[in-house]
Amino acid sequence: MNSYSIIVPVYFNEGELDKTFSELKEKVIDKNPELEGEIIFIDDGSKDKSFHELLEIFKLHPGLVKVIKLTRNFGQASATLAGYNHSKSQCVINISADLQDPPELINEMLKFHFNENYQIVICTREGRDESFIRIFTSKIFYWLMKVLCFANMPIGGFDYALLGKIVKDTIFAKAEANFSWQGSILWSGFSIKFIPYKRRERLVGKSRWTLAKKIKTLIDGVLNYSFFPIRLMSITGIIVATLGFIYAIWIVVAWFYGDVPFTGWAPIMILLLVLSGFQMLMLGIIGEYLWRALDQVRNRPQYIIEKIYE
């Protein structure tokens, strides 16, 4: 059994994988000769030359590198899960392929795991060399996650972490449909060691972590680990019903005194549109829960592997 596996999901990372491998080898593998490590690359349906670069790396270092090719793009969380499931090491560390996360932090993570017995070590971002828009949207995203779901969510978020084998096998051996990778880790209850760092600027290519993917991840976290949407629906229903009851009493009293407030079609249309909007929103939330329940019952695999090179 290896001491550790470094999991690297790859998606449109052409031109930077040789450097990624070199830095991982020089700054982690070679710096820990007492530990036996491996690097697992997962090609998540890249349409550029990323896979061919991975094969060249594998041919040069077959005993150190493993390459898993997925049939299509299943998403970063599913690609990471594929790496987890094909690691038999004492711990796993996932890192992005674009080197925005400093590889040398893995050395600290390994020390906390093997010397201090932390089963979860998370590198949390205190800052990032990115555009104002990306920084702003990320702060909003992780603030909502912290408020709605996980009180222990770092305000800068994270996607760079070490998990001990017990954590990996307990949480991710059978991941649920539309699972939240970050949420699953924070929900587990294991003690966590946080290491702050500043994320570096991406030098090659562009990020595929779009606003739509951020929203999807936020929805997965909220719907999978929080009752907030259902409770919000209940509270909204109570408030609307109460206002409707008060308004009905007002109309009856006004009629008793010979007056009818808000005559005409405009107030009626406003009420219809507002109440219909509330109803459609609530039906959409219920539909999200039903769809996720159906997806879970179908029990489809999180990913499909085309071939493994090892």
C-alpha cells in the first residue's frame, strides 16, 4: 500500500501538465523519500491534447503515474471521486492541474496526517490572484454556503485537501447522486486542520469553473445538507396566508362601512402575479427535491471509465 496518492483531475489543461507533474515530483515526491507516493491523473473528457500529454508522462514514469480516462466530462467532483476509488493509499490529496494551488503545501498536509493523526487537512484560500469579479462571486458563493449549510465552511472556500483512508472509505465509498464534495467533507464530523494560503494566478489556459457550475455546486450543497428551502416555503406560505386573512378582514370591515378599497383590475392582477410567482417558485423547489430523489433511486454511476493506464 502506498503512503499517499495525489489526485489530479484534468479538463482542458493542455500545455501545463508536464510542469504540473514536474513540480509534484520535485516538490513533493522527492521531498518525502520515507513515504511512497503516486500521482493519479484523471482525464475528465478533455477535448484538447491533455490526454496525449498524460500518456507521454505515463510512458516516462509508469511506476509513479496512473492515468484514468473517463468516457466524457462528468465534472470535477466525479473525476476526483474516480481517483479516490482507484487509490489504495493511506491518504489521498487532490490538487488542481493548473498549479494555482502550491504543491509544496502537500508536505505540510502529510506531516499533519502522519505525525499528528489529522484525518482531514484542508488548505483554505485567504486570498487569490484573480479578477475582481471572480473574487467577488466566490466570496458570495462561500458566504451563502456558510450561512445556509456549513458553519465550518472557510469563507475563502477550498478544493485542495488531504483525506485519510478512513474518511475516504466512509464518505466517498458510495457517494450519493449530485453529491457536494466540500459538503460531504465538512458534514462528516472528523477533526479538521486548516492551512491558510493565497491562491496563485493561472498562467496557462482559462478556468472552466464557470458561474453556472458555482450555482450548481451551491444548489447541491443547500438541497443535500439543509432544510432551508423547505422551511422558507413553509414560512412564506404562513406569511402570505396571514396577509391574505388580514386583507380579507379589511375588505369585510370596509364593506360594512360602505367602502371598497383598491377598486379595479390592477390590484387583482398584482395579487395574481405575485401569488402565482410564489407558487411557481415553490413548485420548482419541490421539483428539485423530487428530481434528486429520482436520480438517487436510479443509482447511476458517478462516472464511467474508458481505460486505466497503470
